[in-house]
Amino acid sequence: MSHRAYALPILAIATLASAGCGTSVPDCAASGTTETARQIVSNAVEETFQQSRRGFERLAESLNKTLEPEVETIQYRLENIRTRKFDEASQRYACTATLALTMNEREETQELRYTSQHNAEGEHYVEVQGLTQRRIGKLLTIAFREGAE
């Protein structure tokens, strides 16, 4: 598998307070897992947008659009949630879902991988893998342009 410098993976992690050590690990479809994964995606999109802000401002200007209200309308959903693997020893779920990003009535999708487990402190720990700044930028650009038509 070839990696390019411009397609650096974004590895995002979040922890949620969870009750004690005896609590079972939330599975792939648990609301705490999916909401945390969705929030991680939202934060990654916002970070990518801020890093590429000048380019998006030029695009907005060329399309006679305002920028902020468009970005604020982005919606994220996880669909087709699947458990790829459950590791008994580490009590860790490996998950896959379809990420649907909707903006300006245009929907783009991407497969998303994430994990759900407890950390050493017993907190719910969610890790999202496979997002790239390039892919997020492309999704935003497509949705932004399509919304202008």
C-alpha cells in the first residue's frame, strides 16, 4: 500500500467517562460509541476546513456564496454499522461504518473504521482511523460546489 505525503491519515481519539471496571465495553452500534465517532469526524472536518480556509474563501467568492453558514450546515451520520472483530483478550471492538456527510442537500459517503474499548482508567475510548485531510477537503469542495448549482 502506497502512502503519499499529502494523504496523511487523521487518527482521532476521544474518551468518555464510563462507570467502573466491571462495565462491559460499548459495542460498535452503541450510542456512546457512534456519537463519539461522529464528533471526532466533525472535529476533523472543522480542523481541515480551518487549515484550508483561504482556498474555501476563494471558492465561496467565485460562487457568490457566504462561507460560514455553509460549513455550519454539515450533517454527519454513521450508517451500515458493522463489527469487524471483537478481541476477547483486550475487550476491544473493531468497527466499520459508512460515514455520510451531507451539505447543501448533497451527500458524500466514505467507509470509516473505528474502535471501541476501555482505557486503563476504565473510560470509554473511541479511536477513528482512515480519514485523510485530502479526502475531507474533497468532500467539502464537492458539497460546496454542488450546493451552488
